[in-house]
Amino acid sequence: MGLVASGAATTTGVVGEDPPSAPAGCNYCGLGRLCFPGQLAGDGQRAHGLRIRRIRLAPGKALYRRGDRVESLFMVRSGCIRETDESHGAPGAIIGFALPGEMLSLQCLAEAPSTTSGVAVTASHVCVVPWESFCDLSRESPQVATDLVRLVAEAAAAARELLAMTRDRNALGRVSGFLLNLSVRLQKRGVRGREFRLAMNRDDIASYLGLRSETVSRCLTELFRRNLVRVRAKRVQILNPAGMRKVYHES
Amino acid sequence: MGLVASGAATTTGVVGEDPPSAPAGCNYCGLGRLCFPGQLAGDGQRAHGLRIRRIRLAPGKALYRRGDRVESLFMVRSGCIRETDESHGAPGAIIGFALPGEMLSLQCLAEAPSTTSGVAVTASHVCVVPWESFCDLSRESPQVATDLVRLVAEAAAAARELLAMTRDRNALGRVSGFLLNLSVRLQKRGVRGREFRLAMNRDDIASYLGLRSETVSRCLTELFRRNLVRVRAKRVQILNPAGMRKVYHES
DNA sequence: CGTTGAGTTGATGGAACTCAAATAGCGTGG
DNA sequence: CCACGCTATTTGAGTTCCATCAACTCAACG
């Protein structure tokens, strides 16, 4: 159970480390103006910015684990991290997938030792921002504190959205919602949202949606039968977004 | 759609208003040290405290509604407020029940017009704390900002807990978990947790858990058959908490 | 004493799970 | 490039759990 970030200690699973140099991929990062190095590099404000470290993760390797005292915010630069609930010991269900430009571990602010694990679904690059860094920054500008509250509140809203997806909808609606959600998030970061590649396998999707992989599979073929999507292995093509939304809302 | 708090305007449903005087019931309030009038009354720090207003709600009346620009934090002093998701127009499913000492509307920080409504299940007393008040306070003490982030993070954790309850467990497990959860929350605020009165009806419980009222009813009788609880209408008596936890975890 | 509404119980069907088998991808080595 | 083996995914058949609809109980109230 390694201590994460804050010092030189690295978690198991870290493959390599990049120097905090090229800001490529920062354009759509969710931190926005909070991350001075990304947004204001060259403006001379760097000294006041967040202290950021970058790490690379091989697929299946953990970014952080249940029990770790997570003292950093993680930002996905590339790849995909899946967050699993392990509050009841054994590796439980998947709580979320963090895509490029998105954040993890915001909820760890509430719980001293983390009750979740973050594992790379595919090879991933991640920015590590120590919480301490935020605190320093917020002392200088109260705006930062407000932004942080908003970020956490958005994380809570995401949890509520997943709740609505799984508690109130049937299998077909959940799968539709999942694909639509992925589509929107990819578009938000500047990636084409109509045709993309699933980072995760059917079991991951099933766990996330509270279904079985067989059911996910059946739903995908049903959506194909209705000419709403085309799926081949991990390649997804959304043919009729409006139809998908209809399926989602009417479930 | 009335603007909530912050001014003299009151939401529909407000029955009466108490002067902010007696701090009875503040002892177990979730705001803790954030609420100076409650915690430090008489210490001379009152001037630096939060500006608080109290309101009374008749059962079925709204504290705030979908579309309102909620600009305050609500603290339940007595009674029970149910929060319903209405992001898709019509009155949707129940997201949570706020019991005495607990908070609502934390998630409204993320969304300008609220996507949820807060309605009194039973006659209730509520403290209203303008967000502005928090901002003022956090300018003076950076500790307040950190506390606020923690509060929001805890709200997110609660959403995740409900998710785990409904997505990953069967009907019997959900009902067990619900009763155990109520029990723990009541105890936390100093109320006996083994024997209590349900504020909400079967339909509310069902909506919250993603079930039907008939199923909730069947589960309650099943738990009674196993000698784990005794239920008569709204009176609940938990006979065997360990057994209940077993049912919950094994579902 | 009849009415009303909440809650319980019973009977039935459908959606999703389970287990099992077939098929499709995909990397590896010949 | 193709055959091979491995895994992921799809498809099929039977079962389970919960929703649905309907009847019934019970307590409160006029």
C-alpha cells in the first residue's frame, strides 16, 4: 500500500515518469485555468502554478489502491482509468471511467484511506497534482477554492447521473445511455463522438451498468438490429443519436 | 419558481419563520464548527458567524424546486426532506432523504438552476444558510473553504453509496441496507437507532431504492419472517442488526 | 357503518441472470 | 501468409427475481 504522490514514493504500477515539459493535450483538460502550467505556460506565472508530475501506466496497472492515502488529484492525459469500488473488501463494481481530460480521486478528499482503486484500462498517461498544491494556490486566490468546490460538486453530479442510469432504466436504456455519454464526453474534448473505440471490455461495461456481459452483448446487437449503432468488437459507430436518446429516455 | 433564500423572497410552501434564536438541536448539526452561532454562541464570535434564517415547512410543501437558482445551503433541524430528481422534466425518482442534522442542496453548487426538488415528507424545520455567507467566511479563514470541500465530497460519497445499494444488490439487500442506513444516521445524531419511526411511506422508499412498493412490502415481511425486524406501518424495530448486515452484504 | 387510503398478499408475465455452447478476434509461431 | 490457440464476445435455453395487476386487510375518520 504505497503512499501516493506528495513525495518521491510511487505506487506499484507506475511504468515510467515524464518530466513536466510539453503541454500537449492540455487544451481540453478539465482543470482549466486552475492548472497554470498548462494554460499559462510562458506567461511568467509558472512559479505560482500547480506542481505537476506526470506518470505512465501500463494496462492493468494501478494508479492508486484501496487503502492508499491519496494526496493528489489525478488528471488523465491519454488512455482510460477505471475506478472500482472496494469499500467491502474484494474488488467490487466499477464506479466510473476517466477519459482524457477528466479527473479522478476527487472523492478521496472525504475519506482518509481511499475506498476505491484506479486501474489503467489501456496504456495511459496521467498528471498528478498534489492537494497541497491546491491549498497553497487557494491561499493566494480565493477563486481557486470556489473552483475546487465546483469540481467536487460536478463529481457528485456525475455519481447521481450514474445512479439515475442504473436504478431507473432497463438494460437497453443503460447501454444506450452509456454509449451516448461516452460520445458526449469525447466530443467535449475535441474527439469525434460518432465513431470511436471502446477502451474497456464487455465485462467492464457490464459491471459499470450493473448488468452481465451477456446482457450488454444482447443489447448491442438489439441496438444494431434497430439501425441505431454499428459495433464490431471495440469499434463503435453511432448511426442515430436521436434514436439512441429516445431509447434511453423511454426506458 | 421563486428565488430561494438570499433575499426576502420565500419559496412556495414556507409556512412560517422562526427568529434565529434558540440553538436547540444544533448539537448534532452536520455544519459543526462552520456554524458559529450554533457552536460558539456566547463566545463573542457571533459577528463572524454564518447568517442563518429558519423556516418551517408543512408536509408536502417544497423547500426548493427544479429550476430555482438555489443560493443557500439547507440544514434540516427536524422532520424529513425528500430530494427528487427532476432533470428529465416530470417528478422523477427520489435521490435522498435529509434527516435532522443533515444537509441538502450541496449539489446545487454545480448546476445553476437546480435539477432537483426538495419537499417536506413530514412537518419540518430547516436552517437556511446563504452561500454568500460561506464565501465571506472563507475569505477570513481558509479552513472554511477546506471544510466546505469536505462537505461536498461527503455528499458525493453518499451518492456513491446509494449507487452501490441499488445497482449491485437485490431487493432484500436494498431494503436491509436502507433500514441499517437510517439506523446509523439516527444514532449518529443521538437518536436511538434500534427502534424508530419511518417518516416516509412505502412508495417513497420504493422510489429511492428503485423498487415497487409491493416489493418493499414483501421484503419487510420476509425480514420479519427471518426475525430480523419488526414492522408495523411506520414503526420499525431492528431485532438483529448483524443479521441485517449479513443479508445486505450477501445480496 | 360505509368510505377512503395505505399497506399487504396472491397470481402471472417478462426482463435479466445463469450456464453452456458456438463464434469471432487476435497475437504467436511455423 | 496461414494455422494454431487463447481469449473475448455472441448466441441459445432454461431459471429466477421482480414488476404488474388485482384482491384483500386494516386503521382512521366522518
